[in-house]
Amino acid sequence: MCGIFGALSLTDKFDEKDFSKFVKLTDIVSYRGPDASDYKSFDTQNKSVNKSQFDLFFGHRRLSIIDLSDDGKQPLYSDNCWIIFNGEIFNYVELREELKSKNYNFHTNTDTEVIIKIYKEFGERGFDKLNGMWAFALYDMQLNKLILSRDRFSIKPLFIYNQINRLFFASEIKQLIPLLEKKELELDNMLVFLQQGILDFDEKTLFKQIYRVKAKTNLIIDFNSKQIEEKKYWDYSNEPIEGTDKKINSMFRDLFIDSVKIRLRSDVQIGSLLSGGLDSSAITFSALNCTGNSLKTFSVISNQKEFSEEKYIDIITQKFNIHNKKILLDADQLKNDLDKVIEHQDEPFNYFIPVAHFNLIKALNENSDIVVILNGQGGDETLLGYLRFYFFYWKKLLKEKEFSLLTKELFASVLNRTAIFQFRLNVAKRYMPQKLLTKKNFLLQNHNLINVWEYNDLRTSQINDIDYYSVPFLNRYEDRNSMAFSKEIRLPFLDHRLVDFLVNISPDKKMKNGWSKYILRKSFPELPKQIRWRRDKKGFVLPESKWLKEDLRDSIHSMFGGKNFLSQFGLIDSNKFLEYYNDFLNGDKIIHSTDISRIFIAEKWLEKYFN
């Protein structure tokens, strides 16, 4: 896990002054790689390393995880190729053996060198073989081309700024902002964020001219032809997986345990977050089976007893004799870090959960020596764990006139006191046609992005949720928060083999008898019953409504009672928003706290970057 920066020119040369500037832009994210740094510049015409006259620059900040020796230092050279790499390739052991059988020799024990050898053997299409999370730049000196590649599910960030015949790329937006001639807001994407709460659904960022490299994509720059080409290297298989429940469950269990197993490969301390919920318990149980009970686990406990998950954490740790350290967080104090989190995130976020997550990683950093953290992000998206997917499923059954199955599901949900009992109007309203709602509209414009629930079938909705809606945003805040403290988070649920398997099994394997994540519940009978069949998973609950109604009340009234950026950009009517906010203060049940926090955080973000 690291930080990278690069620059290239297709017409003229950079000089030593540019080199110094690029070193500084690399080092802006030194927290992503505190262990080492190095910088290389190349003259692609002469195919040489040259500091005074060059048209390609590589900068790297290293967080040492695998092969802690200087052999792992980057930029790394092998087989006439140079690479800078942020991330991990978890199946590098198996790939190394495959390549050795083809007479490839290795000079390091890194996963980085494996990427180069895979490329030399299979070309760009070989990146399909990589199981991991990555953003890398690979310069092939022989073919004189540069390849920028990003993992399948937006786990690792990679941004570009295209300036007439020059291209700059980086791990974080803040490295590219100093290169902009003028900061301009991407209004359409800000509008989508204000209305729907998502940002990472396409290649645009909120800064005009700064873009994301698309997930599952290679960007290929040919220095000879001066051409730039975008190629997708992976996609879902679209092959339905059929079989008995027993067979499907067994296949899932094997894939899941192997996903955890290869994510335990590390030359530094590794631990697991254990919340007491189903996802983190399954990860921890699988990791224990692979490590022989030597895994350290960490649990965050709220000081608000009514929201505490401590009871369930104790159930799982006592059953399997798990080494666990509990970290107490004062929920009321978390909002004090809002400005720090905005600074690290580079773009706004939908609610205060990223602030809680930032404090979780900070507490972990202060209370342990672990560098690598296993986490359950992606479980809700891949296993249809969100309540909304049950609404989509019922809608599908109704549309297909599967009345018998729909009745059975509704009855089972009532009997088991599951999905139908978790219905909340202020959440369900997001999936209703706007004409059915009477809420005040304080937004001055509308966007035309298709909502995730408007796709024709459940599989398409799930894939789009993974590719454009939930997963990219969650991965963004996980990456920035963890790297702020030089920690690497690994996500077993986002192993591409597992994701492809889960989108290709029928919905009734994932949702059944009113239960979400049904296949996970059935595949791990060793887990305590109290955790396998929980109905009331809370997570770390924040007093967000209290903050917005009490602690931040004066700030919000002051912010939107006078001049504000959202109004100046023509995005909101401040008076209508304050009316809406006052309805929230007075207990309007259809208004969710995120409807307010999203606007408040967006304004705070604009104050920082456009003041």
C-alpha cells in the first residue's frame, strides 16, 4: 500500500525544476508511504533515465507490507519495465509459481515484480489474472508505452489530469490540484451528490479536468504514436450458477475462506475488525482457521450503552477463544474531526459515518501495532444485505407475477420479524417515485442519473450498486481514512471470484424467508446462532440526528441564513432549505438525517476548496 505520482509529456520535455516540483507533489501524500520514497525520470526517446531532460516521471511513497527489504523499493525495474504500484496482489504466490514454470526468474519476493512478469508473459490482458487491489503505472521501455491500471472495484484510487499533450496521474486529488490553472466545480456531479448522495458513479470528480481512471480498466499511452487508448480488462461472466442449495453453499464457503486466506499474506502485523455482526464474524472465523488462532481482533465500543454491540462481540470471542481488544469511542466527540476528514477525503461525503471510521482507524493506530486490517466492507452489496434489495426483490416477484413466492416471502418476513419489520418511511422514500412525495424541493436543478432501483432486473441493480453506487464511495472513504494513518485495509468480500459468483447465483440464494445474506448464514453453521440469525445489527451508531438538531443547529442556521457557496453556484435555494431543516427540527418523520448532513458537509467542503 503506497502513494504514487506521475507526469508525462507527448511533445516537449520537463526539466530539473519540474523534477523538484513533482517530488513535492509525490510527497504531499507521505502518510500513504512513510517507510521509503524514490523518484525516477525517463527520456522515452532515448529510453534512458534522465533527470535534466525527461518526458516521464515516476514518484513513489512506500508502505512496506510484503518483502520489507530494500528489494521492494519503487520505482522497481525488471525485464526492461519500470513500475510504481499502490495496492496488493494477493495471489502473487500462485502467479509466481506459474511464471517460474515458464522459466521466469525473480530477484525480489515482492508482489510488484510479479505484475511485471505477468505483463511480459501475457501483455495487458494478463492483468485479468491478478487477484487484489491496485493502481499502478507500468512503463515498457521496449515498446515505449505507459500503462495505467486500476483494480476491478475501485478499491485503490487513481486520478488523472489531462493538460494539452501532458498527463499527470496520482493517488489523491490533492496532488493534482496545484497543477490546475483554475479550480472549477463540476456542477452536474455536485448536483447528483446533493440529490442522491453519490459521487463516484463515473470518471468525473468535483474538480473539472480531474478524472478517475475507471475501475477494471487499463489506460495505455503510446509514446511513439502519441495515442491514448482505454481498454477494459475484466467484466462479469454472465453465466448463471446453478445447483442444489448444498452445492451452492459449499462453493461459496470454499471461495470465501480462500479469499480470506490469501488476504492474510503479509510480512507485518495483521488484525481483523470484529463488530459482532455476521460479516466480520465470518471473516474472523475463517481467518482463525487459516492462522491457527493467532489472529488479533479489534472491536469498537460505543459509550452509548443502548447502541453497544459488546454483547455480541463477547459471544463470538468467547466461543472461539479469540484475542480481542475493545476500543471505546465517545460518539459525541467524533464530529470534532469533521474538518480533518474533509481534508483527507478530497471530496464530500453523504453522512458522518466516514468521520466515525476515521476515528476508528486513529484509535487502532494508537492502541495497536497492526498495519494490515481485514474488514467486511462489500458484504452488504455482494450478498444483498441492504434492506432496499428486499424491496427490489419483492418488486421483481410482483412484476413477474410470482404471487405465490411473494406471499411466502412476505409471510416469512412477518414470522421471522425480519425485513418487513425494519421498514422506515424516511429510508423507503428514496425508492419511491418523486411524485408520490410531498417534501419541499430546495434544489434548483434536477439530474438525470438512473437510480439504482430503476434498473429492470435485480442482477443489474446489484452490479450497478457494486460498480457505481455504494462500493466506490465506501472504498473511497475506507482508503483515505486508513492511509491517513498508514494502514492497509483488505476486503475479502470484494475478491473478484466471490463477487462474480454472487451476482450469478439466483436472488433466492441470497434472500430467503425474509432473511438477507441467506447463503452466508447457511454456509457457516459454526458461528453462534445469536449472530447467524440476528435481526437487529446496529453497527457503530452515531447520534447524527442529535448533532444536527442540537450541536450544529446554530452553525447550520448561520451557514444558510447568509451567503453560502451552494446558493452562489445556483444549486440550492437557501430559504427553502432552511424551511426543510426546520421541519426536520420539528420532527418531520419523512426527513432523514442524511438529507441534512449531506448539504451541510457539501457546504463545508466548498468553503475549504473554493473560498
